[in-house]
Amino acid sequence: MKNKERPIGIFDSGLGGLTVFRELRALLPGENLIYFGDTARVPYGTKSAEAVIAFSKEITGYLLAKKIKLLIVACNTASSLALGAVRKISPVPVLGVIEPGAAAALKAVPRGGRVLVTGTTATVNSRAYSRALAGSGVRVTEKACPLFVPLAEEGWCSKPVAAAVAKEYLGPYRGKADALILGCTHYPLLKKVIARAIGPRTAIVDSAKAAALAARDGLAAAGLLSGATAGRSEFVVSDAPEKFSCLASRLLGIRTGKVKVKRF
Amino acid sequence: MKNKERPIGIFDSGLGGLTVFRELRALLPGENLIYFGDTARVPYGTKSAEAVIAFSKEITGYLLAKKIKLLIVACNTASSLALGAVRKISPVPVLGVIEPGAAAALKAVPRGGRVLVTGTTATVNSRAYSRALAGSGVRVTEKACPLFVPLAEEGWCSKPVAAAVAKEYLGPYRGKADALILGCTHYPLLKKVIARAIGPRTAIVDSAKAAALAARDGLAAAGLLSGATAGRSEFVVSDAPEKFSCLASRLLGIRTGKVKVKRF
């Protein structure tokens, strides 16, 4: 297999990384993509760094064996806690979602402006976005929103309850931020209620979209973009493949075809 | 170690089984109790039967090595899906929470009455409560309420959002059931908002309390109640022991002391 034709590996704790997959598929229709969702151990955002690192290394080993040319950690929690550990064991480039998301936020915010980072408890506790934005002259506040993931997984993205939860988390920040980072790959599914809760003067920064753009730019710079016109998509999960397939279709409009199972 | 002085093993996917632990500790102050929470893989309620059975068997092996005299599966999802598999490998009696909960509901409901079972998606899909209540002359409806667990784990049990979620799930059944079974060991933490959403004519049946009573009766019948006056409590989790300890105290008023970690 030529280097250019090798697949891109993408992983997440479950379904959320499909928002990155979707952006990537739209940007790079010729690439072969392998997506892994760790549905047996989802969610990561409430678990310890030690556990998230161990899970991420196992998945990385699995994807490396598929001869990938690039690994995208399409999970903010794993990007926050395990990126260094994954890079240590990977001979191919590893891209997380934190740095692209932080860079996209800086473009949306004036110097001295205020950025609100939303994410899981683990991502917020890691302060990875604060570190990525340090020295850039913006003020950063981080807010954990742990109910957003189960709300999205329930498919309740446009129910009144979703608006109530968003108001509970974001009400105190309404009108006070120049940009809000969707610092969890599930959150783009709730973008509308989040935007409504934070108010019209705040730009919404989608780290999933930013990561997909960074992946394209990185591959182009390395001369590794595929020359094909229609790439294959492969989906692998650690549990409940039918449910994954059903939610991918219902929440994201992605038709997975048969989803494979790899248990650890 | 004499048979009577052996500990009782209790396990759950995480924190919820502590509602069973709390009832048991109050009923049987002299017993030694070992609680295992599978916090690395929580929640179980959204996962496959195959995964829940594999996890339950691993934990059972761990607790059996502690020379327990009784094993309580203090998780409705694991009781629904894995009780048979656990009983096959256990030389000591195994008690789930479904049968005690179903028996308690029958006491609260007239013949021909209606029982509403609330639980996780996995518990409801298993129809374990419907099977346990079959032939008893009551009408059974089951309703999955997957957001209740993350709401409880967030400590939002008395926030307006909890009431909104309860209304979303239970509004259609308001005033229509004679009893509602709290078919998940997390749900007693949300008992107040659940009772308000379902309305005053519905009795709330707590399967955690029913399981603790069944454990006491079973041990008494077998002559295995401890003669001691003050038993020890031991807590073991598969991830994030400090968080477990903190939530046990905040949500349930249980002081765990040092929590051990056992990773699988």
C-alpha cells in the first residue's frame, strides 16, 4: 500500500468523534477512514487520566496495526489527557482536537477578549485549553457540562430539557464571552441550544471542524493527501454495533453500513 | 473465618448500588460488607448484554476471592442481564434486585392494577421486571429513563432540570399507575422529583430497599447472620477512588474512608 493511500485512523470514546469524521469526509472525499468508538467504556469524560491513557493506548495499537498514515484523537478528553502518551507509541503523526480548537477560537476573538471553554469534567479539570491558549492575550474560563453528552446520546438535542440544561450551565456566562469553544466532540450536536443559551454576541467555535481542517492541512503539507476520488469508510466499536449504527444515522445522518466489533 | 463472619459482597456499575449498601448497613449493622463499583466502565445501562455479562463475571470472581457468604448484584442492569451467568460461577447464593423489587411492587398494587417500571435502556429492553411480574395479575408498562443516572451522578437531584427531565419521561403516565418501581439503584436519589412527576396516587417502590430486606431474610433463613455488633465496610472501585468517595459522601452521606482500586 502506498503511503498516500493508507487510511486515516480516528478514535473517540463513542459516538461524538463522528462529528470530526463527518467534517473530514466532507473535506476529503477521497480518503480511506477508519473510525473506532470505545462504546464499551464510554464516557471518558468522568473517568481518571490513568484510565483514559490506558484506553487510548490500547486503541492506538489497534489502529496502528491497520497501517494508518495519520491518527486523529477525535475526543477532547483523550486529547487533553492522553495525547502525549499516544504520540510516544505512534510512528505516524497524531492530531488532537484541542490545539485546532484553540487556534480557531483565537481567530474569532479580539486580543483581551474572553473565551469560554465548555467540555467534560475531565477535559476541564485537565485545563488543556487554558494551556493551549496561554500567552495569547485572551482571558479563558472553563466550564464543565457533564450532562451534554448523555443528552446528545439520548437524541434530545432539540427538546425543551436540552435548553433547560444549557441554561443551567451557561446562563451565568450569557453575553459575557466573545467565543465559546465546543470542547467536546458531542457538543456540535447541541450547537443550537448552546448558541441560544450563551446569546448572540458569542461566536461558537467547533473544535471538530477545526480538527478536520488541521488534518487536511497537515496531510497536504506532508504530500500525503490521497489521489483517489471516493474513499472507503470503516467503523469499529468495542460494544453494541447496531446501536452505534442507528445513532450515527439518527443523530448525524451517517450511514455506517456494517459496524465491526473489537473487544479489549 | 467462620461462615457467619464472612463478608457480604455487593457490586454495581458505579455509585448507584450504594443505595442498597446504605439500606443493608442500616438493617444489618454487624455485617462485614465489601462494595465494588465498576467506575471505569460505568454506565452499564446503555451497553450490550454481552458486555454486561463479561464485566459482571470478572467482578464476581474478584469478590468470590474475598470469601464472601452472599453476593448481591446491586445493579438492575446487571441483575437483568447477568444474574444467570453469575449464579453459574458462584458457589455462594446470589441475590439480584429485580425479584425483590417485583415482589415489593405486588404488595403495593391491587390485582388488575398497573405497575410502571422505570429503568435504564438495557434493563427495560431485557423485560426482566415484566417476566418477574408475569402471571401475577398486574398490568406492566416499562419506561427507559436513561438521563436519570447522569442527573444523579451530577448531583442535580433537586434542580429544576431534574423535574423537567422527570416530567418529560413520566408526564404521559401521570395518575395512571398504581405503583412505580425505581428499577435502577440510582433512582432512589431522584425519588422526590420522580414522585412529583408521577403524581400522588402512585406508590413508589424502591428496589434497593427491597433487595436489602431480601438479603437479611435470606441470611436469617440460612442461619448465616453475623453475631457481631459493628461490621466493617470496604469499598473498591475500578477507577477514580477519590471521586467515588466524594460523591458517596455528598449524594448519600456515606463516609467510605480510603477506597481501593482494582483494575481489570
